[in-house]
Amino acid sequence: MYPLYKLFKFIFCTLLLINSILCFEPTGRRLHNSVIIEDRLLIFNGNTNATEYTSELFYLDLSKPFDNNNLTWILIPEGILPVYTWRSTAVLSLDNSTIYLIGGYMTNKDTYDYDYSNLVYTYNYSTSTWSIPKLGGDEVPPIQDTKGVIDNSGLIYIFGGYNATDLINNSGSLFNTMNILDTVPNTWTTLSISKNVPFRCSHYTANILPNGIIVYIGGIEKVDNVVGFSLVNMNEIKLFNTNTYEWSQMNATGDEIDPRWYFSSVLTPDGYIIIFGGSTYEIIASVSPKLAILDTNKDPFEWSTQSKSELNSPPSIYGHAANLYNDYMIITFGFVIDTNSYASQVYLYNIKSKKWVTTFIPPDKKTTTTTTPSTTGAFNPIKTPTKKSSKSLAIGLGIGIGAAFLISCIFITIFIVRKRNSVIIQIPGSHRLSS
Ligand SMILES: *[C@@H]1O[C@H](CO)[C@@H](O)[C@H](O)[C@H]1NC(C)=O
Ligand SMILES: *[C@@H]1O[C@H](CO)[C@@H](O)[C@H](O)[C@H]1NC(C)=O
Ligand SMILES: *[C@@H]1O[C@H](CO)[C@@H](O)[C@H](O)[C@H]1NC(C)=O
Ligand SMILES: *[C@@H]1O[C@H](CO)[C@@H](O)[C@H](O)[C@H]1NC(C)=O
Ligand SMILES: *[C@@H]1O[C@H](CO)[C@@H](O)[C@H](O)[C@H]1NC(C)=O
Ligand SMILES: *[C@@H]1O[C@H](CO)[C@@H](O)[C@H](O)[C@H]1NC(C)=O
Ligand SMILES: *[C@@H]1O[C@H](CO)[C@@H](O)[C@H](O)[C@H]1NC(C)=O
């Protein structure tokens, strides 16, 4: 009966033009950003194909259950980005108030030319607006394909990355510098370290352990000036100690993991780094295993692959994003290698049961549903009254008109069902991405 629901949604959203915010259908994308603030999974940036970019900001509400193929994305119209970007990194400030968007291919929205006038943009969650912070300190060149992490004193660490110098032919150089953005005074510091500095590297994953050690996995590197870029051995893990500013290499053991780039990682509270997806270098092809787990509690770290059921397992995807929310690793968007198309649903991995699941169930919430304003007086950005009332107005209006059309919907349905054939109903504006 899923097509029926879609048909209803189509009538509800498209014909009646009810509400572009509640009925937002994002296009598929890759190399985008995703950040969880409170119970919203915010998505922005990315590239939809070689020439098209997106600048909307939208989210998935994680306070409600959902099925991974039936998603309600909600647009934040004020959150539209000031530039088109992809291959950037987005880091949330410690107080959950601000997203730092750093680097990436930035394109001017008016001229469509590459525009590297600002390396960093910030998003103020309480006002839902982007701005350009004034940054002091060292000069940091344009960088793409990094992954930033923030430590518990508010320093964002940006290692290496790619600098596309020929944007037409997409050639460029790699860095191995460590740049630190202090989010309190908003200043950059480029560290000068000479010992154990890793090869020039980008497209890795990065996670910071509670002990302040950043774990860099995979990606591409430049070993010397003679050979080109190559994939990093997944057992050669780079560690950066944020307490001592020292580099070291960890030689991981365990199961064999194909090297990869354009993959994702999340760190679980009990010290496991779960990597997913990615592709081979030069030609885009699947890597194996799709999902692998690095136990950072062991010394040396140890890889393991999932031996349990592959039921509901996603296809091979690259350029997606992954976030951890309670028991769920949530994979959003990306490009499906086998079908050569954008992923149109999310994938959910339960880190407790170690299984792919299709339903998201939010953690138990307090039974009261947000009618009482926060008494803490602290930062509480979600409930701006205007947004709330316009949303409930929209819902009320939607339900009202929707109900009026329900009858006609039923008639259409009866008509279709009575035809009893396998005609596929094409729904304009649906998630499908025709390329
Ligand atoms: C899809 O999700 C909506 C809202 O979450 C729900 O009302 C609807 O019943 C779901 N449809 C299907 C087919 O599960
Ligand atoms: C920020 O969000 C995280 C995760 O939801 C939470 O654990 C933390 O307490 C929040 N920090 C502040 C200052 O609200
Ligand atoms: C976000 O905007 C609010 C309202 O203008 C302001 O009070 C707050 O300081 C801003 N937050 C940051 C981190 O700039
Ligand atoms: C990085 O690339 C830009 C062009 O986008 C170029 O102007 C700059 O010199 C490069 N910087 C370094 C350090 O390679
Ligand atoms: C891109 O590559 C082509 C051929 O490989 C070359 O002719 C052209 O000059 C390059 N473009 C730039 C901007 O270097
Ligand atoms: C890791 O392996 C390299 C050689 O591949 C070796 O030089 C290095 O000492 C090893 N590191 C540790 C911590 O065992
Ligand atoms: C990119 O997407 C747009 C709109 O979705 C489409 O018109 C265009 O043909 C696509 N281009 C390529 C190269 O796929």
C-alpha cells in the first residue's frame, strides 16, 4: 500500500500546494554535510550531479519514529546557504549552538564561479542563519576533503586535505599540515610539527577518542614526489594526540579491510569506530566489507567484520554521510555504485544488535510534549513561537484541505485498484532521481 500513501502525499503536497516546508522532497546528493543538533538530523550541501548544486538546509526529526524508506524531511527556509559547497566538513560547537562549515569546493551562487573568499561559514542554530565569522591567526589555504573534529576545549582539528589548484581538470595537491580553529576567539593556528608527520592525506575519516587522541583512517595519500595518489592501508592508522600535539602510527590487526575513500565513520560510546561504504580509487567500484568495526579498546586496535545477518544491508554507497544517534548509525544520501544513482532512502544500523534495521524508534522521551517553555533559561533554540505557530497552522490547514480531498483520493484509489494491473504510477516530485 506504499504507492497509495505516496499518491495521497502527492495530492496532499503537490496538487494542493499545502506547504513547501512540510512536504519538502530533497534531491539525491553526495559529499554533503550532516550534523545532529538536539533531535534534528540536519543536512546541507552536496552535489547532485556534475553541474547542479543545492543550498537548502533541511532535517529529519529524530524525536519521532520513522521507516527508512518513508521519510519526512523538513525544510528550514531561513537556513539556505550563502554558497554552494560540497566536499566540506561541518563541525558542531561544544555548546551545540553553532555549526562550523569548513572548506570544500565553494561556488558563488550568482556567478557559478569557484569562490574561495571565505574558508569558514557558521550557522547559528537559534536564528537559523549563516554568517561569515571574522577569523584571526594563521592564514589557511583553500582545503577540500578533510574531516574536522572538536575536542572538549572547543578546538577544531583539520588535518591535511586536498587543494584543487586546477578546478577545470580537478587536479591539485595534498597537505599534511594540522590546522586548529579555536572556536572561542575564532583563530586559526597551523602547527609546525616535525616528528612522525604522516604522508600528505585527504578523504580519511576522523574520530576523537575521550582520551583526546584523534584516529585517522583510510583515504588517499601521496607517499613521495614520484608516484601519484594512492589509497591508505586500512591497518596503518594515524593517531594525533591533542594533549601533546604528537603524531604516531598504530598498526591495527584483525580482519582484512579493503582500502577506500569517500567512506564514513562513527565512534560509539564504548570505543568502537564503525566504518561504512566508500569506493576504490581511480575507477569507482565497491569495497569489501561494506561495514567494519575497529575496536579502539584493544592495543593495537583490532578490525572485525560483521558476521551476523546481512538482512536489510545497504548497497555499496560512497559519498554518503553517517551520524550516530543513540543506538542508530544513520546513513544519509550518497551514490549507489551498482545502480549508478543517488540513494533515495536512509539506512539504519543498530549498534547494539549489530544489525541493519528499517525502523527508527526514538529513545524514551519525557511524556510531556514541549508545551512548557524551558525553565533553565539556557540556550533553547528549537522553540521559537513564530515557527511553532506557523507550522501548526500549516498542519491544521493541511489536514483540513487534505480531509476534503481524501474522498477523491479514495475514489482514485478504487479506480486504480479495480484496474488490477501492474501499471507503475509515476509520481512527479517524488524522491526518485532521474539522471
Ligand atoms: C509514512 O510516514 C508517515 C508519517 O511519518 C505516516 O503517517 C505514514 O503512515 C507512513 N506511510 C507508510 C506507508 O508507512
Ligand atoms: C550538546 O549535545 C550533546 C548531544 O546531544 C549533549 O550531550 C550535550 O550535553 C549538549 N551540550 C550542551 C552544552 O547543551
Ligand atoms: C546566535 O544568535 C543569537 C540571536 O541573535 C545570539 O544571541 C547568539 O549569540 C548567536 N550565537 C552565536 C554563537 O553567535
Ligand atoms: C591552493 O589552491 C589555490 C587555488 O584554489 C591556490 O591559489 C593556492 O596557491 C593553493 N595553495 C597551496 C598552499 O597550494
Ligand atoms: C586540463 O587538461 C587538458 C588536457 O589534459 C589541458 O589541455 C588543459 O590545459 C588543462 N587545463 C588547465 C586549466 O590546466
Ligand atoms: C608499524 O609498522 C611500521 C612498519 O610497517 C613500523 O615501522 C612501526 O614501528 C610500527 N609501529 C608500531 C607502533 O608498532
Ligand atoms: C543534473 O540534474 C539536473 C536537474 O536534476 C538535470 O537537468 C541535468 O540534466 C543533470 N545533469 C547531468 C549531467 O546529469
